[in-house]
Amino acid sequence: MKLKKYLLSLLGVSALVLTACDNTNTSNSNTSIADNTSKVEETTPNTTTDENNNTAPNTTTDNTPAVTTNENNNTTSTTTDGDSTTTTGTNENTPVYNKATTIFLAGDSTVKTYNDDQYIGGWGQFLDLFLDDSITVMNAAQGGRSSRSFINEGRLYDIVDNGYNYSFSENGGKSIESEIKEGDYLFVQFGHNDDDTKTQSDTSYMYERMVPLGTPVNGIYPTIAPTNKQSTTANLPSNMTDKTKTEIAKYGNTYYAYDATGANGTYKGYLKEYIDFAREKGAIPVLVTPVARVKFSGSEIVGGPGLHGDNFAYVEAMKQLASEEDVMCIDLFSKSKSMLELATVSNANYLMALKPNALTGVWPTGYDSTYNNPDMGYEGIEATHYNKYGAYLEAAYVAEAIKSFNDSSVTNHGTNRNTGANGSEKMEFSDLVNSKPEKYVVSPNLLPKEYITKLEKTVDSKYIDLVDPNRTFPDATAFEAKLALVPAVDDITIDNADDAEAKLDAAIAEFNKLNVSDRKESYKATIDAVTAKIAKVRKDAMGTVLASISFNAKTDTISTSSTPFYMHSEGVTLANGVLKIGSSYNNSDVKYVGFKINATGIAYITVNAYKSDATKSVNMDVKNITSGAAKESVFIDGLQDYVVQVEINGETDIHIYRQGATGLIINSITVEVYEKK
């Protein structure tokens, strides 16, 4: 790749000049060259050193052109023939593509770069896998940012305010303005954090990041530029958190504030700031629609409050702006939506990150073993952020779009716009998109093999061949060898239970390396049987049951004051023979079923339960309220008995909570307390 880059620079392959822009575009030279070449003289925005920002040309007394190159790599040739002088040059409004071209990414957490050991990924961190080394990707994206907060924080352009003290690490802690140069590209993806259609419990997010769409007229959302700034310390809502107030104060003395009416800036208005900024710098803006979120209705991804709005209004608004401002647009939303729908509701989760995002390990084996495993810190599945493989697929879609834009045989790019500024803004580096990635990102083993191939083939092999020809999947030989060392179920006793568990863990480690398509039901049955037998012999060894209580939803009643089992007054219902805790997303210990028991020992709490929506994630948390000990968490999958052990000492109050995006359905609860040995 480095040799290719060198040869390209010698041949001048990347020194292409675009056709003239329209008169709405301006250029200036107040940027530094990102590849450490000499810094050009800085000027204020919208000012030039002469009419065309060119240096004075040399002249000759014959008809041979003399060529000079100005500080922006523009050329001017002059010939003199008697009294006739002809000058040709590159107008200041013409973007120049050159060998030092950089793609700057302005975006949110779905674009940003994460550490290699994190399971979460952003498409921006994988884009350069598909580009020649002569193209640089500068990923300035950061989580939680919107088109408004990205500007307020000084990430797009420098903030001129003596009170500004915001700092960040992305893009080396520099604004894009301080680095971008003529001929570079600015890819812009916002929408997740701009979306104000989701009702907020306080105004913190609203004032910090959200941006309204404004009221549409005949289906067209308004483009209203942000104009008036307000104080960062005065007129803030009383229910805003202190943390948010502190963050906003770092913006300086004033900032662009949230205005629910849109009169002081709409989503399209803020996005236009990026378009105008890029064009003023002689760079080329490219809008990228936000990636889809995971919310299925049947087999389709749907919109709604907090899901880019009804009918994906924020996505539609960006497409409208691309058309109105004649800007290139990559419709990543539609591609990612189709990707999730192709994966189906059964497999889409395996393209998503785990909660919390801070979980780390070796990809993909760590991801596979952490999924559904509360003992490893698992709390659920993301609906917004993708894992490493999902983000890699999205980067491939972006690269595919770049490469296809200059393909004359393609007459329909769907909703993608393949040129901008009346044809003068193009993807001039399309020929530098690799036909295959520099390296392949491995998929999770939880994703069935047939779906891996299907998903990778959604990228047109005419442009990028995403299927690894050398990919292999391990067979079950190593797993079967480890499993053979585990004692047979009937041979497991309290004396060899620890040894059996250690050997079973070794076998499970090999089992997790198998693609889910190769994980036979007989393998799972053996693992479950051995696990259950180990638990049984240990439980039997505990001795006599000191105390026991039980609840059956089909035959028993429960209320907020009943004993020994009782329920929280909100979000808990007993109907149709089942006890239901919650229904929608809940991330706090509020809704619960509780019980009181008086004994000292180890309480085995067996809950026969399942989740109300099989497509969503939910955990059952059990907490000793009396002692305040850390909660025990169990991931709820299909209908079965879930067992939790809790140490108790005398009269004890225990709560069973539901944590997640759907309801916890309980059939029965049995509590047995054994003497601690």
C-alpha cells in the first residue's frame, strides 16, 4: 500500500481539479496543511489576497505559457502576444483535490473511534480500511454530540469568546477549521442526539444538545440558521442538572441554545452551517444520514419518538437539505436499516454493542462469552450503538457509496446524491477506494454463518468484495475433546464438583469459539445437564432446609401490603395467572416484587419467568435490601427456572427488580434457606 501511495504521487494521479463551483461558494486560505507541510498565510474568513487568491504570474515575451503555482495549489498560465494577454487559472471557488486530501468526520457516537478492546464500534474508525493510504481520515466525531453541541464545543470552528475553556481529545484537540484545507472533504452525520421527539425527564439533554425540526410546510422542514446566542449561566431551567450547567459554562459567555420553536435554529439550519463552512474553505461537504436504530415492528425497523421521529423525520429532513443545497448525500440510514432487517429480529442484536459500553475484551470471543452473561458485567443490548462488526459493515457501505458515485454505468443511486454544486463537487478519489478491505473484521460467532455471508454480500462486489476468501469456521473437535474430560452427569458428586466445573468451563470456552450454526442442541443439553447436576449436589450438601416460602401467580394473591410476598405500587400487575413487572424501558430500581423471610443462611431463590417481548433484553436483579449487599443479576431469556443465591442473616427483606427494555413475566417464586457451611 505504501508503494502504491508513492507511485500515485509520482504520477500525479490524485492531483485532479474539479470544475468551477457556482458563485455561492467562497474559498480562503486560513488553514494549515494537515500533513505537516508548510503553513500558509492566515487570513480571516471570506477575505482573499487578490481577486482569485493567486500569486502574480510570470510573463514571457513569446507564446510559451509560464506556469506558477499559488499557495492553494492553483495554477496560473500567462502568454503574451503583442498587445494580447490571456490568463487562465483556478477560481478561488473551485475545490482542488490533491494528494494531501483528508476526509474529516463530524458526527456522534455511531461515527467515533473506540479503543480496540471495546466491543462497541463507530463506522468512522473503519473507513480507512477501504481507502488507499494517500487518503487520510480524521475522525473528529464524539459521543453525545449533535449538530448544535458540536459547534458550541468548538469542534467545527474556533470559538472566539474569552470565557471559552472547553477541551477535547478528538482530532488532536483541534477544531476542524484549524486543520481543513482546500480540496478536503467534510462528512457530516448527526441526528441521534438532535432528535427532540423523545420526552425528557429533565431539560438537560434538551438544552445541551437537542435541535428541533421546526414546523414543516407541505412536508418540507424549515432551514432556519442559528443567530442569537444566549448566556451560558443565565436563564437556564431550574431542573437542569449541575453537570450540564458546568458543561454549558465551558462554551464561553454565550452559546447557541435550544429553542423548541426552531425560531433560533432548526436541524436543517445547523446542518447548513457545516455545508457553508466547508464550501467557504474550498472543501467539499458530504451529508451522511444517521445510522438506523434497532426498533422492530414485525420484520421492519420503525421510527417514532427518540427513533429519528415519526416516519424518520430527521432522516428525511437531511435528505431535503441535500437536495435544496445541492450537496452530495450518502444514505447510510437506508443501508443500515436494510442490513438490520436482513439480519432479522432474531439476529440483529448480534450487530449491536453490549451495555455498558465500557465492557472490554478480545474481539469477538470476549463479546460472545459476555453476551447474556451478567457475571461478566452484561446488562443488555444496545439499540443505537453497533459492535465492531456492525460498524465495519457500515463503513463498507460508506466506501461503496464513494466508489459508486463516479461510476457512469450507475444511473440510479437511490436517495444518494452523487454530485454537488451543480456537478462541480464530486468524489474525486473514488478510484482510491480499495476493492477489498486492508483487513477483515471478524463477525461474532453468535451470528449464524449464512447471515454473515448475506450481510457481506449487501456490499456490491463490483466495488468492494467484503467476503473473506480465506475465512474458516472451527469445527467441534476441540470442544468435544474438552467435553470428554468432564465427568458424566451420574458420576458428579460433591467431592468432584469443583473439578467437574473447571473442566466444564474449559469445554465452554471452546464451545464459544464455534459459530452458533455449529452449536448442536445435544452440546447445549449436555452443558445444561452438567451445570444443573453440579448445582444440585452442592445444594444437597447444604443440609436441612431452615425456612421456605413460595408464591404461585395462578393461585395466590399479592398486594402492596400482603406478606410474605408483596409488590410495588406502580408498574406491577397480577392478571391472567402471571405476575408482570414493567413493560417499557426502565433503568432504575423502582418496580419490584419483594418478600420477607426470617432465617440465617444461604437463600436459594428460584424464579420461573420469561420476558414479555422476545426481541428485547431484560435482566432480573435480586437485592438484599436489609444488608444493602450488591445485587445479583440474571439475564432473562426463554421460559425457565432462574436461580439466585443470596446470603441472609435474620429477618431479611429482598426485592426482585426488572431491568431492561421489556416486561418480566413471573409464574412462580420459591425461596429455600439452607444452613451456611
